[in-house]
Amino acid sequence: MDMGRESRWEKDAMTVEIMFALLSAAFLAVAVVGLVLFPTLFWDVPSGVDRGLKVTAGVLALAAAVGQMVRVLWRHDRHRRDGR
């Protein structure tokens, strides 16, 4: 379908998918940060290790969020092309 001739329903569906991708990516990123930094709540770790865990948590959270967004939007595009 020509992108210039999308129906209102298709535009609304894409908006919903984008919002779902963003919210699920944010939730996943928070979960990854929480899992990586969880041990620091119970154990006193050296500042270097703490800094390293924070950097690792940030990198993993960013990768997980981007991956989730790409996965959701590709899935939506595939369903749209198949006519579902």
C-alpha cells in the first residue's frame, strides 16, 4: 500500500504500536537495570565494581530497549504487509 494513502485506522494502529514499543522498551530497560544492580542492594561492593555495574546496566538496558522497539515495529510491519 502506498504510504500516502494510508487509512485513518492504519495510522492509528501504527501510533498504538509505536506507543506499545516505547512503553515495553522502557519497562524492559528498567527491569534490566534492576536485575544488574540488584546485588548492590545486599552487598557492599567497591566503588570501581559499582561504577562498572552501572555502566553495564546502562549498556544492557539500552540494547534491550532498542531490540524490543525494533522487534515490535518489525512484527507490526510484517503483519501489516500480510494484511492481518
